[in-house]
Amino acid sequence: MIKSWIEKTIIGLDLCPFTRKPYLEGKISIDELTGNNPTDSRQNFLHSLNKFQSQKQFETTILAFPQWKISFKDFYDFTEDCSEQLVDLKLADEFQLVAFHPGFCFEGLKVSDRANLINSSPYPIIHILRTIDLDLINLSVEEAESMSLGNGKKLEMLNDAELKDHFPWRTS
């Protein structure tokens, strides 16, 4: 389901223009992990981080937790804990984490706001990015804001059928 979501929604709607090339080149690792609680999921995260760190084939990795039924707030807290693990391991300068969740909600927005769909995914996901790759993109603050606003407009333009097609976990 994660590959389908990436192809159909992330690449199909061009929500992240930096996804298409590495995805088509097979440089995105996708791991569906079995953890369904914080302890197991933390161990799975650390194992996957170690595996990702020790290889050069993949530019980025997506850790999906399809069996973990967890609220967005609790998963976001878990992702923050994982970020603290990066600090403790002295890896915070090497990696950045981005949380995705079926119920993702940006602070200050209503749950129904379509801007939340930018980080909405079929399962809880932690996206591990190499900071060096982010540095190579070299987006200015203005460019990043423009991309975010453009994504918001794309999502606002979806009709109800398209919305349900791309985000069935949010509209059912």
C-alpha cells in the first residue's frame, strides 16, 4: 500500500518534487515494520536507522508501521522521541525525521483542513532523510513556502471523488 500511495498521491499529485527521481531509480527504501507498541517500534526504528546508515544504495528510507494503531498525537510524540535518539547517538546532523500519519494535523489547523493531507499517509510513517541531501536541494525559505502553498492549492482543488481516491483513510 505504501508504494501505491507514493506513486499515486505523492508523485501523481507532485506533492514532493524530489520524490520522483529517486523513486524511479530505486533509491528509496521502504520498510514495513512489525512494531505495534512504543518499545518494539523504537527497536525497529533503531535497527532500520543503523541499516540505513551503513549503506549507500538508498538516498532515503520510509519506515511504515501498518500494524500500529496509534493516535496522531502519540505517534508524533514517538517521532520526537526518535529525533531525541538521533541527538543521543550524535546523528542529528546526519539525519532528519518527518512524521506522516493517517490523522496528521498541523498545529493550529482544524483536522478537516486539507493542508493536513500533505503529511497524511495510509499508516504511521517515519521518513528518514539524509541532511546532506537536503542541503544539496538548497531551497530558500521563500521557495519552500511557495512549494507548501502550491501543495495546499493542489489539495484544495481536488473534488470529493479525487479526495476519497487519494486519501480514503481520511474520507471514509
